[in-house]
Amino acid sequence: VKIVSDRRKLLKYLKKEDNDRYYDVIKKLEIRDTISLVPPRAFLPAKAAIAAAQKTRQRQQTLLQAAKDQAAANKRSEAKAEARRKRQEELDRLDQEYRDKGGT
């Protein structure tokens, strides 16, 4: 059991430090990739797990709201740019009419 535990620790270290070498070693040893670098949440106490889930949800909601805000800002910016473009086209048209009538 100790040998397996030591091998697991060494494989975990190798996966953190040199991912390519890790995959070469497990291929050569013909073992499965069972090393996870993400700590399991199953060992969290119930209150901590609930708090972690709430934090995750809050982060997701914050990111979603930020994306919505950015999309709205982009839409407003595009509307302003379109209004400026139309204004400029109207000014160009009026300027051209003035020149066609013999203005300077």
C-alpha cells in the first residue's frame, strides 16, 4: 500500500510539473490516468459545500451580468456610431446640394 501511495504522490508531482512526461510514464507503465489536481469537494463539510456552491453561483451570476452589461454598452455604442454616420451622410448630402446650386 505504501508503494502505491508513494507512486501516486510522485505521479501527482510529475503531472503538476511536466504534463507530457507524466503521460509518457503512464503510457509506459500501462496504467490509467487517475491523478486529479482538483481537490475533491466531497470532503467539505455540508455548510462549507453549500457556501462554496453559493459562491460559485454568485460568480457565475456576476459574470453573466457583466456580459449583459457589456452587450448593452456595445449596442448603445453601435447606435451612437450609426447616428453619427447618418448625421454625417445628411451633412454631406446638404453640402453636395449647396455645391450643385453654385455655392462655394
